[in-house]
Amino acid sequence: MDTYTNRARSEIVELATQHQTSVRNITAEKEETERRIQQERGREADMLSTLEAERAALAELNASVGHLQASLSKVKEQSRAVEDELNGVKRDVSTTRNEKIRQGTKLGEMRKRDEVEVGTLEDLLGWRVDGIGRECRPDGSWIGADRKRTSC
């Protein structure tokens, strides 16, 4: 029985040793797995904080873009208003310029008729009609007292 008992004890010791080694290995694997889990949790926390920071930056950028778009639309509206006002002023200037040209042309025609009539009256009456000063025509000739002069 001693051999049988010794053999059984050896087998039990060997199985116990294997069991202890297996438990140590499993424990070591468990500790390594827990360490990696903790490491991944740390990385996950870092990524979440980075994600939150990026979300905050994105929200700030979106707010800035919204403000800039509002400013741009306001500037465009002001530009349109100024453009409309400018076009109105251009129309007014053009209308005024055309009216002055028309009036100048009409006055020139009236002056020519008056000169002809004054000349005819001077010849018929034998009188000379002198104006109160001299005026210069657009073509450079004198109108008024000194008719003998031909240019201004």
C-alpha cells in the first residue's frame, strides 16, 4: 500500500501543483486583462474629453459662422440700399444734366433770335442797343457792349 499511497500522493501533489500554476496563470491573465481594461478606460476618458472639447470648439465656430453670416447679410442689405440710393442719384443727375443741356440749347436759340431781332431793330431805328456787361458765348464770341470783338 505504500507504493500505491505514494503514487496517489505524488499524483495529488502534481495535480495540486498544476492547479496552483493554472490558478497563478489565470490570475496573471486576469490582472493583465484588468490592467488593459483600465488602460482602455483611461484612453476612452481621454477620447471623451477630446470629443467634448471638439464639440465645444465646433459650437463656438458655428456661433461665429452664424454671427458672420448675419453680419454679411446686413452688409449686403446696406450695400443694396446704398446701390439703390446711388442709382437714384445717378438718375437725378442725368435728368438734371439733360434738362440743363436742353435749357442751354433753348437759351442759345433764343439768344440767336434776339441777336437777329436786335440787329434788325438797330438797323431800322438807327440806334445801338448795349447790354449791361459782356457775356461770353459757349463758342467763344462776345455778346453785349463790345460787338467789334470777336472772341473772349
